[in-house]
Amino acid sequence: MFNFAYAQSSAQQPSMLASFVPLILIFLIFYFLLIRPQQKRQKEHKLLLDAIQRGDEILTSGGIVGKVTKVDGEKLSVDISSNVNVIVIRSTVADVLKKK
């Protein structure tokens, strides 16, 4: 009878590049929608932390609001109430509420 093996072998396989194009497009979409904005936020936050000065009002990641009384490298002395000072590591600052 008929040999159908020829019909199967004549079908072309997609090229290697054509099979990777959807994966490349997905990666580019993730990069521009997720990765790049996150890197931008991290860079802005680092600049914010580096600019902290004496007299700034800050919010820590633990929810404590206070005024910076002393800056010593990575340590900040923060006045959270009258006669109550705490030492906070600079990287735990979530936001600067009021600049000096």
C-alpha cells in the first residue's frame, strides 16, 4: 500500500531562533515592567539614605518616627520623645518625612 513515512519527514521544524523569540520577548517584558523599576527605586532609596542629616525627621521600617540628632556613619541617633534617644542603623530608615 502507501508509505506515510514520507509525509511525516517533509514537515519542517521551526528554526532554533524562532523557538527562542517568545522566551526573549517574555524576558524583555519582565525586565521593563518588574526588574528595571525595582532597581530605580532601590537607587533612589540609597540616595535618600545617604542624604540624611541632623535635624531631618525620619520614619524607620519598624514604624518609629523621630528627629535625627546625630549622624555617625551608619548609626543615627534619633530623638523619638523628650529625653528619649535611640540609635538606629541607617539602612533601617524607610523614609525621610521632613528635611532640615
